[in-house]
Amino acid sequence: MTQTTTLTITALQERVEAIFLKGGLNAVQAGAISRVIVAGERDACKSHGIYRIEGALRTVKAGKVNPDAVPELLPQENSAIVKVNAKGGFANPAFELGLPVLADRARSCGLAALVINDCTHFSALWPEVEGVTDQGLAALVMCPSYSTVAPAGGNKPLLGTNPFAFGWPRTGNPPYVFDFATSVAARGEIELHRRAGKQLPEGWAIDAEGNPTTDPDAALAGAMLPFGSHKGSAIGTMIELLAGIMIGDLTSPEVLDYLGTTTLAPFHGELIIAFSPEAFAAGRPGNPFARAEVLFEAIVGQGARLPSQRRFVARRKSETEGVTLTAAEIEQLDRLLALGLDAVA
Amino acid sequence: MTQTTTLTITALQERVEAIFLKGGLNAVQAGAISRVIVAGERDACKSHGIYRIEGALRTVKAGKVNPDAVPELLPQENSAIVKVNAKGGFANPAFELGLPVLADRARSCGLAALVINDCTHFSALWPEVEGVTDQGLAALVMCPSYSTVAPAGGNKPLLGTNPFAFGWPRTGNPPYVFDFATSVAARGEIELHRRAGKQLPEGWAIDAEGNPTTDPDAALAGAMLPFGSHKGSAIGTMIELLAGIMIGDLTSPEVLDYLGTTTLAPFHGELIIAFSPEAFAAGRPGNPFARAEVLFEAIVGQGARLPSQRRFVARRKSETEGVTLTAAEIEQLDRLLALGLDAVA
């Protein structure tokens, strides 16, 4: 029998926050980053849960993120753009600072954009998406990553896995949310195949010579492929343009140049666009939220699933029953709390 | 030897416009729709060229588009939303009316959205994208279609082929533009396979029972599949939400209910989002347009292609040498001009 420990979400939040404080993060950084990590663990999204603490601390230790950063809201009068400078810290406190202003602007202008600059991005995008949908607004969120993906027809890493995420608010239900890499697979999935000694499915990657490969080592030395061939490649390129270049922040090749590795969390910017369905639908027939439910029912009614449902089921369970961690996970949390940055290479 | 006729772009524009005037369209409708059809022909994008005239006239004859419509710009004070009601006419004159206002708002607000309601959409989206990039702005454009695509995991048509298009302005070069269906293939490609008696590639479609099929007839009676599996399905759903429901216009299932057929041009709305790279990048290092060129060079430098290049090559040729049509095409233009709506079923 494996021993496990069940913690309430609040207790887990306190424990993770204490680790980051011990690791030298200030309160605003530690609080915000803990919230997204605990949200990942709560949603049984293990790849973005407490497993990520170590990578965050490693990035701090490497001097690639400012643990003392206090994000700054930059005034933009009469604009639908809200800019927050993360001051070299994590993206998450910058998002928390900008969100209420973004929501206000989206309600008054109909749509608005939150630009986060000079941040280390370090989580899935769905926490940002859900922050916006919690305000009754629709959200489109994207950011670059580091060069690991070849453009369609190319043979070398250039684009990032560039996540693309969207959300639509629902009353009485968790939002409609998707959040996916614009590569066929996430880099972590290739790493998992490597560790398990398994070949990759065809179409995931090319080797360093640009030839198709199913060997994880060759893939990691080569490049991943965009999802949906030239279509995913085009969307990945759009993300470099809008959420890198347009917002005056790094593109995926520039991030890789800056970090020199893909083992640290990437430093770049992020673009969050919020839409007010009420403002857009004003004066038109039908309630947009009620109409969206008809669409969702039609999708579910033919046996298809809405994205993120597995996360929402896990969330409901965690909220009532708490989050269960293995003995090894608890031990790791204890070790990180005791040693802080000394626990990581 | 096949006889061909070469016309200047202006001469072709006059000829197509005369056909639509003969078909009963007012000057604003005939002018705008002719411009996008001639642009398609000019760019050797035959599927959106003069071939489309007949479908447009058929939609007029079926009473599903108002040939006399004069689009109306609806006042939206202090908003980043610009609304144009197409009044039941084609989308194209509504776009032409809204574009200058959209560009002004995007420059002053940083980003803005043009909503076109109550229109028949009837062309590729790249003409709209290029209208926006011609203003030095980036563009994101989408619209629903009619239910022909099953959501990933589903077994019946629900989503449309919902095109998704983007553009980034370039100085001294045609813009970076992509414009694609969120289905694996366009419906027209399935039709072409059917006519040629060819099987479809695997993964394009399912039959009426929801089973994979490579038979074009079974596919047309069944459903097309979204590109990139659940990712393309999610983007197609997002387009229903943003460019159908949010803007208070029809979704793809509602369009099919309204028309009762997929042989007429779809009636719905359209969403065009414009971004000012200058406003977004203000105060940040680097010129966004110069930085984008570095990205494009890196893509092209590894042997990958930028989207739309084939169109731009054809455009340059047409601009200097004119547009060459076959004898059958000229004959069809003459027939349409002579008979107007009597030429179509």
C-alpha cells in the first residue's frame, strides 16, 4: 500500500507559497505563482502542478527571473491596450495586477488587450483564460516559447510550441476553455517517451537533418513539427508576430538565444485579449450566453467532448475532497521547503 | 491550340461589374463583389475567381441576398467596436464601408473590431485581411459557414468549415497572410475528388454513420473532419462563438437551417479584428516591422515558405500582363452578361 496525504487546496497553497518564500521570492511573486501551480495540481493537470516548482526555482537560481520583482501597471489613456511590465518577474503577478483593468476596459471598449512584458512565463495559459472568463468576458491568450518547432516545410527549430488558448464564460458551469500547444505534441511528451524507451508516433518530429523520425533522442536533437501541418505552422508564426514582435517582446528564437537552454522557464511577453459578449451582441437578437449553451449541447449531444472537462471534474473532486499527494511528492515538498534554492541544481 | 483572351484587371473588373448590374445588384453591391472576385482571378485563386459569379447570382435569384442593400454604419461612441449592418446584402460593401472607421479606431485604441451583421459571405477572407494590412495594421478575421464539419469525437455535421485568417503588413512586400478552412479540406476539394472519380485521402471525412470514409459521395452525405483533430475542432468552435454568437449573428447550424442547402452562399456575420503594431510596441525596444522581417527571413532561410506567395506571384504577373481567360470562360461571362439571373438555375 502506497501512503498518500490529502491536503485542502488552502493548505497546499500555503505550503507551496512557503517554498517560494524560502526560495527568495517576494510575497507578490510567491503568492501568484503558487496559485497557478496549486490550480494545476487541483485540476489533476500534473504537468503544470507541484512538479513545476523545481523548474521555477531553477530559473530563479540561474538568475533568469527576478524574485523581487513588483510588476508595474503602465498608464495608457484612451486606449484599449493595458500594459503591465513584469519587471523580470513571473508573468502571474503581472496578470493579477492587470486583470481588473483589462476587464474594465473590455467592458467599456467592447474589447481590450492586456500586454505583459519582460516576464518569465511559467504555467499553462488556462489560468489566465479563466481569470478573464470569471469576469463574464471571452478571452484569447497566446505567448511564444523557445525555438523547438520547425515551420512546415522547414528543417530546423525556429518557432516555439507557442500555446494558443481561448475561453468563453458559462453561467452555472465551468467555462468553455481550450489551451494547446501549436506543435503536434508538447516537448514534455517527447521527453516522457524517451524516458519510457518508447518510439514516438509518426508526424511528431524531424531529426537534426530534417528527416522524419520516431526516435525521441533524435527528435530532441532535431525539431518538433507544428500541428495540422502548414495551418498550425501559420498559427505558430502568428503568435510570434502578435505575442512576441507586436508587443515589443522576445520571439522564440530570441528567447533561446537569451536563455541558451530549454531547461529553464522562458522569458518573453504574453498577450491576453478580452471581449465583452454583451457589448458585441448589444442590439442584436438573442442572448449570447444562452445561445452558446445551445452550441455546447449540440457538441456534447453527438458524443463529442468539450475541452478541459477532465480538469473540471478533478477540480470539483479536489474542492470537496482535497488534493491527494504521494509520499514521494510530500517528501519533495518538505525538501524544497527545507533547502530552498539549495535543493535545485 | 486553345484560344485565350487576356484582359487588363480594370477591363475584367468592368466586365464582372456589368454582369452583377445586369443581375439586379445595385452599384454598391456590384462594385464591391466584383472587386473581390476579380482579386481572386487576378491572384490565380480560381476557386474564388469568376467561377464564383454564378453562385452569387444563384443566391440572389433564390432570394437569400438583398441585391439592393445599402450597408449602414451603426454609431458606437467610445467603443473599439465598429458595427456595420450589411442589410442582407453581400459582406464586401459592408467591409468597404467599415474599414476606414476600423483603421481609425485601431490606431487610436490600439486594437478594434469590425463586426459585419446580416450579410451573405461570399469570398475568401484574405481580401479583408489585405484591406487591413494595407492600412499598416495586423488583422485577424473569421466567420462561420454552414454545418458540414463534425466536431472531433462527434459523428454529425455541426461546425462550418469556418475560415480563420490573419495578416501582418510588410513594407515593400505583399503582407504575411494566411487564410484557411478549419476543416482538413475545403468542401470544394471533396467535390473535385467526386467529379474526378478519385478516393479522398484518409482523415478528411466520415460517412453518415460516423465511420471514416475515403468515398467522396459518402463524405458529402456524412461530415468533414476538422484539421488537427481536437485542436482544429476547438478553433472551429471558437469561431462559432466569437464570429457567430458573440456578434449576434447566425452559427453554422443556424445558417444551414435558414438556407436549407449548402449550394447557396451562406448568410451570417463576420468579425475582423485590427491591431496597431505601432501602438502595441510603443515604448519597447525595436521596430516591430523590421523585427518581423527577421522572422520571415528565418522561415524562408530554412526552405519553408510563407503562405500566399503563389497568389502574390500570380498577382504581379496579372498586374503587368493582364488576366488570361479561356474561350469557355469568356463565353460564360458573355452568357451571364446577356442573360443576368436567367442564366442561373
